[in-house]
Amino acid sequence: MAILKFRVYWEEEDAIYRDILVKHTQHFSDFHQAILSAFSFDNKHDATFFRSNELWQRGREISKEVYLKEYKVSPLMMEETTVGSEIIDTNQHFVYVYDFAKSWTFLIQLIQVIKNADADMELSYPTVARTEGVGPMQYGTKGLLGEKFADIEEKYDLAETGEGFGEEGEDAHLSDEEGSDNEEEGDDDDDDSSDDDSNDDNQASSSSEFFDGDAY
């Protein structure tokens, strides 16, 4: 048995990567799960591997399942294909694509083959051996608001302005109109203020008479 050490880069930033150790007898389905876990992604979407080369060209697929699309060659299945069976040379490349709608793409390169005698058999494989860089957020808001909000964000397009909600500035315009109406009402109140003052004087004198007596 051999341990295969792969470096898995995020396609958009090669400074962000994870080194993952996989037994050569383990399947691509195990490798698929390890990549998702290493980048803190969920397991809700479709995925596929491609055989590749140093130019990152995409060859035959090793897929999670057979999808409704046109294939040049029928894909291999992740659960049936061992990782070691697809290693042609010591610099083997793969491309991994997750969530076809968002097309999260990772570039995979074999960087070391560890012989059985040198492998740490106490580890549970696959395992992450090295983490570099802060990985991308799968849903953008997951780190701040949690997985439940991420599910809602994915189901509903929260970026669009909801029907019935005004654009920026409309609320301010309405508040200005309301303010002018209140000012007009305030003018009417001023006309009655003199009458209220005389009534208040009468009430004050009667109150003082009440407290001047022996009330207790």
C-alpha cells in the first residue's frame, strides 16, 4: 500500500491550497469528501473529477454519477474507481469541479508518493496534512450568519429588491413630506395656545388651594 499526497489548489488563487493524503486503494468518492471537508464545503451538490495534464486540460471524467449531458467518453464512477488506478505518472494532475451551477473548481497535483514503510498507519485516511490560506466561503454569508441562512440564501435570491420595497431615497422623500405636514399642524396649535394658558392659570390656583389645607 502507498499513501498519495495531493496538493489541491483553489483555481482562482493558487496561494490557497490543502495537502491531502489518500491511500492508493481508496476511492475517488473518499477523495471527493476529503476535499469538501478541507475547504469547509457542504455535500449537497453534484461533482466530478477530470483526468488532466500540466496544462490543466480536461480529459475523462471520474464522476459522482452519470449526469444528463453529452460525454465524449462514458465517465468512470467515483465509488468504483480507486485513486491509485488513475495515477499514470508521479506528477499526475486532476481537475475537480463541485456545484455545477457555481462551478467551484480546484486543481489537483500529486506531489509525493509515500511508501507503506514510511506512512503513519495511526492516521485515518484521507487526511489533511497542510492548510494554506483562507478558503473561499461557499455561500458568501455562511461564516457570519450560519448554515441555516446559507440554505435560505441559496433557495431565494435575496440580492434582488423585494416587490413593494422602495429604492434608496424614497423613504427620505416621504419623511420630508410628513415633516412639512406636521409643521402646518403646529401653526394651527399656536393659535389656540393663548386660550390654553388662561385655563392652566385657573387650574394652578385651584391646585394650590387644595394643598394649602390640612389634607393629611
